[in-house]
Amino acid sequence: MTEQSATTNRQWRVKRYPATDEPVSNDLFDWVESPLPEPDDGEFLVRTLYLAPGPAMRGYLEPGHAGFFSTVPVGEVMRGRGIGEVVSSNHPDYQPGDIFVGSLGWQDYSVQTPRGKEFVFSTKKVEEPPEPLSLELGMLGQAGVTAYISLTEGGNIKAGDTVLISAAAGGVGSAAGQIAKALGAKRVVGLSSSTEKCAWLVDNLGLDAALNYRNDDFDAQLEQQFPDGIDVYLDSVGGEVLNTVLAHLAMHGRVAVCGFISTDYDPAAAAGPINYRHLLYKRGRMQGTVVFDHWERFGDIEAQLRAWHQSGDIKLCEDVTEGLVNMPQAVEDLFCGNNLGVKICKVA
Amino acid sequence: MTEQSATTNRQWRVKRYPATDEPVSNDLFDWVESPLPEPDDGEFLVRTLYLAPGPAMRGYLEPGHAGFFSTVPVGEVMRGRGIGEVVSSNHPDYQPGDIFVGSLGWQDYSVQTPRGKEFVFSTKKVEEPPEPLSLELGMLGQAGVTAYISLTEGGNIKAGDTVLISAAAGGVGSAAGQIAKALGAKRVVGLSSSTEKCAWLVDNLGLDAALNYRNDDFDAQLEQQFPDGIDVYLDSVGGEVLNTVLAHLAMHGRVAVCGFISTDYDPAAAAGPINYRHLLYKRGRMQGTVVFDHWERFGDIEAQLRAWHQSGDIKLCEDVTEGLVNMPQAVEDLFCGNNLGVKICKVA
């Protein structure tokens, strides 16, 4: 069944966990079609409209993962953040037609409470739904807030800073590049893996420059772009790119660590950044930031992001996968660098 | 000539730079015996009493070293911090018998000005010379101040923290362990490379425990010592020990980077710390601190160190090499972990 129905709940349930070097694919899941669940007192039923594929999802499938989330048990619906519409309700504050964002899972329908049934980023009724709704999952939601918090906490960004953004055409990256400009950075350069994406970063997102980290002269290009060094590096990638960048830190430069997607497949086989030595030479720092630690700032940041969106300082850039059936591939795409902007899966 | 003379200036001059894996030895230097230099107007002549061998000295002999000091040119007297006595003076504020600490070089006599002729840590007349004088070079001087600043800046140490000190029987390490206790750390554990040094750390320095990082069960022992993780790791060592320790960081743990002696010989061949990933999991940070950036704090810190020394909270622990002729070996000893406490070379 490829279309959402009003009577059947399509679900991706975890069948098994991937081997170390195995991509995320349909093979890891069972496609199940069930009856719609029934909300109890105080609960309501949400129909999924969009899901937000994220690299953390691979970690949900790794028992013993050292990260900050639990493994999804085999047999359960795969975890995933999404936005949807209330279709029936036994809660006085929720009416059919209300828009709800939270952990909906890889499925068409889920029973929810105002605080959600599971913790994944913020969970709430969206009082002023943006157009398109997917903005609430991406640029104005998790991607935007993550970028903002990483730049300001781990990166301690200041007006006039020079900023380098890893995976700049990705979800958090495409938000971060624009937000860094909006926060007054003097120069914002993005990293990406192809000439096409680099052109998109400059032409579409308005970054000052973009570099393909796969080029042989990447190190020399960094030197050219940052003759006085990099004040803030927002790093979601890790690996050899991080190592190269560390040697270009400015005095008192900051590396905001928010991921290491290049080594997520097999951390044990990856090389560590020996150029962390430059943290001493440059009196620099590397700091990990997790958005969940900063709940109290979410409201203000979301308001700021909406204001920037309205003024045109940050713009929508989404890469939409159509259909719940394609969620596994949408996640794998993130590891292949196949997206331009925030990855979104349109479910209905 | 093995004894200091009143008429001859013995010097170690740089002959050549070491190969990548070559130890520091007499082969790198020429032993020269010259007449005493003459101070000009505003200058004075200092007789070297003690020198402080330091691991940075190897870096002085590496052209293109990425650190924060210059290479000593071939043919020049080897750079080195020391303490000495003014023997003649053409400066109104300096009289024979005054004690002066600064960059004296690997030699018996040097011409100095109140600000010194070269920058190495602080340069000053010592108004209240401690007993023994070498304290001013070590526990109450560069080793103590470096330890204090690294613990408080990079480590952001707070009362009640759990603290791990690398190279804890070394110069900075033996100061840092005691200073961490004096600053109110709940638990201070030192790392060292032998059973004997570990016993010394507990019995003589009063650390809560000491671990031999060469033991096969080092990782398990860290877990046992720090079931709730490490709040502050003062790291002068780097390498595999750093990598192992990173996995034991407490939430919001800090790694104060002040050196990487285990990889100084050949950084290109060394593995980076892939466990920097725990900076994200634990919301931790690694930060490099260079004491020279914190001049303005030196006076207060030195006063605090003297007060702790007088109250018995920190005690003298020095490893003395006798004779200027043995300076090259004294530096190499630091890389072999052959010292207990602050390495000092007694010149006169």
C-alpha cells in the first residue's frame, strides 16, 4: 500500500540491527499494516504528515551505542520525529485539525499525549503552523535550533567571527550557514562533497564561499579562505576533515562538536584527530553540545528563527523524499551526502 | 671542566637538530668554554645556580615546530630557564648578591636586563628567595604556576571535582596533584609508568590513588577509581592514555590540554584520540591553556603557592641532576619518565 489510508496504520518495525558496515535499508525493518490505534482518556490520535530523517536514527539501531539515546527494541515501531494532524481526541486541549510535533514514529498514526509518549526533541501543539508545515521540523525546528545552539554554545560565536560549517548542504549545516551570517559572522564558508553542492551553497544559501573537502588541495584552500584562521568550526562530520581543519584554527578558535557522521559506521576503525594538538598551540577548545540540554532556550530561539525566516535572512531549503515506504533510504541518503538542505519525508 | 669557575663561561651551544626519533643527547650540542661576558650600561651579569630542564626544550630544537616558541639557531647557546645570582651590575636596581630568575641559557654566566634578554616565562628579581632557591623554578614557579593555571583555566576545576593528573610524578604533574587537593578536589588520582612511582604519589604526595597506565587493566582501573566519571583531566601526555581517559569523562568533564609528551617525538606517526566523540556524549570539552597568556595572574598565584608551601599543603619534591654537563641527559630523562618531582639541574 503506497498511499496513506484512513483505516490502516502502515508501520516500519525494527526487524534486526545493521552490521558494522551495513547501510540503513528496508532489510532492517518489517513493513506492517495494522488497524488504527485507539486513544485512551487524555490521549489523542495523530496522523503523520511529515517525518524528519536524521543521522541519529542509525544510532537507534545500535545496541550499546555510547550516545545519548536508547536503542529501539526489535519488534517495535522505529523511532522518528514528525509533524502531524490530530484526527481524534480524548484530551480537552486537543481538537481534530490541531497540528502536533513530536516523536510520531515511522508510521501513519500514533497515539499521543501533550508531552508525547517518547522523548525526541520538543513535543508540542504548533499554535501557528508555518507554510509548509515541514519547516517546523527543519529550519524552524530541530535543524535550526540545533544549529543555533551549537554555534552559540559550543562555538561561542561572536559578531565578526570567521566560521566554517561542515556538511553545509545538510540539514543542520544549511541552517547553520545562514544562522551564522544572521548572527553577524564576518565570513562563512561551507564544506561539501561536490562541485554542485558547493555552487548551491554560494548561489542559493548566500555563503561567502564553499569548499569541496574531497579536493586534493583542500588544505591549501582552507589556508586561502582563512589566512587568519577559523574562529568557529561547526563539526558534524569528524574524521580526516576535522583533523585538517584543526590545523587552521585561529587563536582561541572553537570547534563545536555536534556529530561525527563520517565515522558513525565504524568508530573503532576511524582515526582520531591528532591535530587536537593545535588546541594547545592556538589556545583553542573543542566542546560537545547536545541541544536537549538547552530546553529553556528553545522558545526564544524558535521565535528568532521565525523572525529571520520572515525577514528573508534564512530561507527554506528542503530535500523531500516522498512516501513512508522510502524512510530507510531517506536515512541512508544522509550518510551518502545525497541531500541539499533539510531532509524531509513526506508521508501524507 | 666539571666545576663552575669565576673566570670561564661554560656553555652548551646548539650543534644540530635531532632526527625524528633521536633522543636529546650531548651529540646535539657543542661544549664551549669562553671568557665571561661584560654587562653594558643598564645590564648586569648573572651566575647560573640552577636550570630547569623542560620537555619544551626538545621543541626548541625542531625547525618549523608548530608550537609557541622559536627554534634556537645552530651555533647559539641553548635556551633554558634558570635562577642565578647577580655577580656584577651596571644597573642601579641590581646589586651583587641579588637573585634573578629568567632565561639564563645553558651556561654559567649571562648578561641580563631587568626584563631579560629573551622571553621564557617570568623574568624578575626574587625579593624573598625561597630555600632551596630551586623552589622558585619549580613548585613555586613555572611548574606550580603552569599546574595552577591549567587546572583552573582549561580544567575549570571546582571544589568537589574528581581529578585525574597525567604524568603525576613529573614536574607539572607533581605540582598539579597537590594543588588540585588544595583547591578542594574530592578525589585526585595520578597516572604514572611504574609501581614505584605510583607508591610515591600516594605515600609522598598524598594523592588518593595512583594508576600505572601501562597495566593491561588500566581501563578497568579507571572505571573503578571513577565510577561517576572524571570531572577534570590534566593532560600533558596525549597518545593512547588520553584516548582511554576520554571514555571515562563525567558529564560536562573537562580535559585541560597542556602537552603531549608521548607523541612529541613523531606527531605524524601518532594516533589521534578517536574518543573525542565522548566530548559530545558527555557535553565535555578539551581546551588548551598556555601559561604565558595569563601573566596578570602570576603574582597572585605565586603568593598562593607560597602560602600553601608554608602551610604544608604542597611540599617540595625535586629530582636534581648535578652539573651543567648533564643538562642534555636531564632533558632526555623527562621523555623517559625518569624523574620523581620537578626536574632541576644544579649548575653551581
